[in-house]
Amino acid sequence: MKLKKFNLKLKVRSLKRLDKNLLSKIFKLKKTHYKFSFSSQKIWFKNNIQKLDKHLILFNNKDVIGYNVLRFRKINFNYPKSNISNNAYIFDTIIIKNEFRSLGLSKIIMNKSINIIKKKKYISFLVCKKKMIEFYKYFNWKIIPDQKITITNFKKANRHVWMYYGKKINIKKIKKIKII
């Protein structure tokens, strides 16, 4: 498949600009990648998505073929003698529809997400499977040691790693990073 055959548009939407029809398309796309039912996708969305989150939706005509969400959160950096609070994004759920994979479309979403992170001057965190580390390193994401980070209401599996992008931080001096 050649990209010229497609009518691709990447749109960034806030929660209030996601109608039921669009949410349904996003949940159906997520269901192709994750083992969770449509109804559990809705419940997760209701419990985890906030109004300041950014939804990046890749369309081919009116078909949703890619999705990523940058979830806005507060973060605390604990240093030996001080604590610093900041804003951050959790980089979450990057998906490309199966028949559109291997066309470089994830790069379009990644680059737009990175531009949003840079523009806001936030730091961003993600959890990925070890097999995805090189993909994210290509976009200059860096690994964080597990013992340095905690996130409220999240349990990371052993096969996963934490990574960050954005503001330069001296990871060696930080005792703990807490995402709220």
C-alpha cells in the first residue's frame, strides 16, 4: 500500500470534542490490540481520561486508523533535599489499525505527540514492553530505573520498562518520581 492512496488527517481533540460515535470508533480500534471488551474500554476511559488530556486521532477519510492519548497528570520529583512539582503527560495507547501497519503511520502520531510535549514544556512518561524500547529510543525517549518511579493506581508488569521524554532531568539525583 502506498500512502498517496489515502486521505490521512491527524486531529488533536480534547475530551469535550469526542462524541459517542468517535469514542465508539476509538474503543473498537483499541479492542483490536488489547484483550479488553468494548464495555471494559468504556469503563477504563471513564475512570482514567480527564478533560486536559490530548487525544491524537489518525483518520483515513472518516475511518479511525490510529490513536494515541497524552494523559495530563501532576508529577512530584523527590530529591534528597527538596521536592519539585510539575505537569506531565502519560504517553498512552499508541495504536495503528492492523491493515495500516508498517507504513510509517506511527511516526506521524509520535512526531505530533512529541511536538505537543515540547510546546507545553512538559515531561512525558510511558510504559512499554521491552521489545518496543528501540522504537521509542528512535524518538529520543530514555529509560528510567523501576525503583525511581511510581504512579498512582498502576501496576507495571515485569516485562515492561518506564521511559521518559521532554525536560532534561538528572535521573541519578532523583530519589523518586511520583505521578499523581
